[in-house]
Amino acid sequence: MRRTSYEDPDCPVAQSLERVGERWTILILRDAYKGMTRFDQLEKSLKIAPNILTGRLASLVESGFLERKRYSERPPRDEYVLTERGRDFQEVVASLAAFGNRHFLTHDPSFVLFDTQTGKQADPMVIDAVSGQRVVNPRFQPRSTNQPVGSTDD
Amino acid sequence: MRRTSYEDPDCPVAQSLERVGERWTILILRDAYKGMTRFDQLEKSLKIAPNILTGRLASLVESGFLERKRYSERPPRDEYVLTERGRDFQEVVASLAAFGNRHFLTHDPSFVLFDTQTGKQADPMVIDAVSGQRVVNPRFQPRSTNQPVGSTDD
């Protein structure tokens, strides 16, 4: 039994996963942040079947993360460039990479952000912009916006 | 053709997705942050087949995000509580939720973080702890740690 949708229109986590939750999708975006734009670059990097890559790219174009642009007329060739939405998602990939580096990598990782102005390796972390505090802290608790403070989420 | 692994031991993004990339896994963790610990709570919230939920919970226990604890002997009943690693992953889910709220939600979302010390809704964003700057900024570029600055990632 495989459903096509998480059917949870009010949840921002489910709605994001609707667009990027399929296998390989986030790794395509990771490679886009590394500067890859062409089908053959992605195919070589990810080592996935071309029909799967074609489907994932079409899905990322449809959901507004990538834009398809023709870069050669003869022969006809397209490339896939990040949209504003796609670039914005780098926040999520940066936090996923930082988490992976903290928990699973014991040696030089193949994906870290560098600060090109200072040449230093960046240390991505998620903070609350209002208080300036890191969100991994018991003071931050999830609830829905239309739920009274103090009620349980059931 | 479905492979069991992304086979990319050096990439922190791939290594994280190895553990949380399966369908439903991140939504189970989302519900754990909301305080759900029991099988029937998760089954009701996610509306997934029990055998799928059993498999995903076992996988999250195996990869160290959840710990299985017995809370009743008669009848025997277990609950699933977040480990330190599981709590740390709230950073990633917070950034995914913030992204979803920016791009896909037009009304009251069902998952936002609140600051229990102030009662205010939090605004999670990903910054570089070294410079204090937001990582969605062209000055931050990905590369591997063992790659010279300025070379392309091919």
C-alpha cells in the first residue's frame, strides 16, 4: 500500500516532504548546490538509472525547485538551474549535513559549507531569529498556531 | 531497481538520509517532538499500516534516534522515546518546517515551534555559528574538506 500523498495540508513538514521526500531528490539538490546543472553530471555523481533521474528532475521542476533552461540548440541540450525556492532549501540541506557530520562522519566529509569571504569552514546551526537561541533546547516546543498554549496536541 | 544504500560513506547528507530518508520516518520524529511515544498514538496520527509503522520504529531504534522502553508489564507495552540523537535532529525538522511554512502554507500550520519562556512563536533559521550570517547567502559554498579552496567539485 503506497499512497501518493501524506494528505496533511496543514503540516509544513509533510508539505515539504511531498516535494522533496522521494528517494534521491535531496541528493539532486545537494549536487545542484555544488554547481552541477547537467543531466550527465548528475547521472555520474548519483549513479542512478536515467529514467529515475529524469522523473526526479521533472518533479523538482514542477514543484519549483529547479528551472529547465536550454543551453544548446544543436544538439538540443537543457540544464537545470536552482530557482529562488531551490536556493532557499539550502538551509535545510545545510542543517541535514551538519547533523550528519555530528553523528555519522568520522573523517573528512564530502559536503560542508565554506565561507568564501573568510575561507573558513562554516558551522551551520538552527536558531530562533526572535530570541537568538538554538532551537535544540527544551524551551522550544512544537504546537499548531491555532492551538492554545499549554494544551496537548492530540 | 532499488538499492539499499546510497553508497556514499563520505557525504553527511547521504549518511543522514540513510537513516531518515525512508517514507514516514521524519513524520514519526515530528510526532515524537509533539510528545507522542506510543504505537497507537503514532498509528492514529499518521494513518499508516501497522506493519509499516513497526518497521520504521525498529529502524529508528536501530539507528539510535529512538529508544524502546517498557511502560507496562501486564499487558506488555512499550513506548518509544527520543534519544539525544533524536532530539538533536529537531534542528533539521525545524528548518524543514520553517521552509514549508515559507513556501507552501497559506494558513495556520500544524507544526511551529513556540518559545515556552516567552510564549512567542519561534522563527527558525540556519546560521553559520562562526560568522553569525545566514547560510542562504552566495558567500557560503559547499565543498569537501579535503578539497583545495577554489577548485571545482567534479
